[in-house]
Amino acid sequence: MLQPNFIKENKDKVLNGLKVRNFKDAHLIDEIIDLDQKRKEIQAQMDNLQASINSSSKEIGALFQQGKKDEAEGMRANVGEWKSKIKILQEDSTKVKTALEDALYNIPNVPHPTVPAGSTDEDNEVFKAWEGEFPKLHEGNLPHWELSDKYGIFDLKLGVKLTGAGFPVYRGKGAKLQRALIAFFLDEAEKAGYEEFIPPLLVNEDSARGTGQLPDKEGQMYHATVDDLYLIPTAEVPITNVYRDVILDEKDFPIKMTGYTPCFRREAGSYGAHVRGLNRVHQFDKVEIVHIEHPEKSYDALNKMIEHVEALLDQLKLPYRILRLCGGDLGFTSALTFDFEVFSAAQERWLEVSSVSNFETFQSNRLKLRYRDANNKKHLAHTLNGSALALPRILASILENNQTPEGIVIPEVLRPYTRFDIID
């Protein structure tokens, strides 16, 4: 969430950034500035009245002691009127603050200057292209959903029986390969200095609001209404909220956290090969990396996170490219996002497997996540997160790119985890 003072002091920058996003409600910027000014004026009136009450209360006692009862009673009547006015002003202040907060929740983050203009994912910029060779598959190669039917790797029909569409059941060597990927990603995160967390899979409204899932992505989240809890769409939500309402010291940076969780998303489905098999599911496994950083170092941290994800894909020997998202495809809370896509040889298309983002102070303002500098002055920290990695499309690409007439060859780096070399 943007701060009203930032919006007021950087109005042109904010408006230009919203244009890059193709944001249609720019009128909210003037409303926010007006509401914030009104809030300050009401607060000033209340402060002045309270000061008069405090001053008069002392005088009233002195007047009674001096026997000036009538004068004291008159002043007491004034104090009563001022208290009534404060009560009315408090009600007005609550209404204005609510309207201000509602408006602020509807303003997305200001994009970084390097974010390209554009409306859809077709306008995303290729930040790093794949320069190696693409896998050459044998004649009669299959997409991953047909490979699964052949080798018994995962079962979507059984998922429909147990739950519904979009909930795969992994079995046999497919389950072991899934577990191997999770362990590999976590071990690599540990080597890179990330502290591992196993967070709850359900969060309260404050947590979902803190990282920006509410109110922006409310329709994508599964809501347990009886307890008013939400199934997490990503481990980013509970892990980042570990530091909600926390004041750090500069020496605490960098804070690096990782965690594996199942993730749940009520994304609207569509039809066609691009969403078949594991290409789009409602429950999936993911290892997340989260950084909390000093503002001056957050973009260095972003580069290191990108390098970390690259190293994972290099070790898996999967062809990949990196995209810089355009304004129209940028997430609501992000200032800058890079997407990783791996090439699916059997489908002959790129599949998104990771997003790495810097949110700057957008999340930390909601989270009230701050730090003290050397002069004991408080500032908002920067938050970042990335998928390292999301498993369904990684698994799909491994199955498709490594298929042979004899079976599916397991990437060498995973064999110590799977304890088998091939799915046949």
C-alpha cells in the first residue's frame, strides 16, 4: 500500500507509473490527497480542542479553590461543549480514515522505471533469451499428461474423484520425483543462506491483507468461512507475515527465508492444451524464497534471487528464458517482476515456473514492517519474494524433455533424492 505522503509528494511519478500499468482509476489519486488533507484538518481541530480542555480543566480547579464558582461552572460548560464537538469529529475522522484506506487499497504499486509499457503478457520483454540447444525428442514423443498415463506418474481423474478438477494425485515414482524436487530446492536454498520455515497452510485476514492478497485477489483464495481463514495461495503470505508489526535494526539485514508448502488457487479454468495436465491446477507444491532488505540493497538482492533460480534450472538442465513483465502484466503489489519460463519440448511452448519480485515498501507499509537506522529513526523495509521453484510445470518439463523410447531419464542432480535413474 502506498503512503499518502508519498503520493502527495510524488504525484506526477505515481500518475505516470499508473499509466504504465494501464490503471483506469487515476482519479483516486486526487481523492486520496483530499481525504488525507481532510483527515489532518480534523485531527488538528481535535488536538486544539483537547488542548483547550486540558488547559481549562486546570483553571476550573483553581477557580473553585478561589471561590469563583460561577466562573468555574461557565468554563465547565465550555469543556462539555468541546467534548461533544470532539466526539462528532472522532466520528467524522473514522469515516474519512475508512474512505482513505479503501482508496489506498485500490491503488497498485508504482512500477520501477525499467518496467516496460504494455497491456498483456505478449508485451513482456525478453530479459534473457535461451542461447543453448533445445531437446530433440524421438518420434512418437508424448506430452506429459500422456506420459503420466503410460507410466503412472500422476492421476487427475482420481483427483476429480477425491476432490474435483485441478487436484492431481501423484503416485509411485511420480510421488518420489515430486518429493525429490522439493528436497533439492530446499537444500539449495539452505546452501544459499535461507532459513527454512514450515508455516501454517491457513492464514487470517490480517496476514492475507498484509501481503496484498486481500482485497486484490480475494476471488482466487479458498475461504474457510466458519473460521474466517484463507488457504494460502503461496508460502509468501505466512512467511512474510512472520515480520508483521516488527521493528528491525539495520544490522538484522538481510533476512532470508524459505519454505515448502502446498498452494491453493481458485483460478478460473479454461479449455485447450495450454491448461491440460499439470499446466494449470488448483493445488500445487512450491518452494518459496523471501527477502526482507534494506531499501538501498533490495535490487542487489533481487539480482541474487534471479541468479539463485537460474542455478536451479541450470542444474536441472532445463532450457529457460527470463522475462521482464510489462506494466499491464505486473502484479498489483510488485514494483518489478521477472518471470522464468522453461521450454516444454513435447508441447513446443514456454511454461512459466517462477516469478521473482521486488515489492519495495508496498507490503511493508501494510505489514508495519520497519527498521531503525543509526539515528534511531524508523523507516519501512523492502520485501521481495520468488518461486524457487513451483513444481507442476517443472515436473511437466522434466517428463517431456527427458523422455526416451526406454522411459523418462531423471536429471542427474535429482538421482541422490529419487534413488532411481529412470521411470520406465
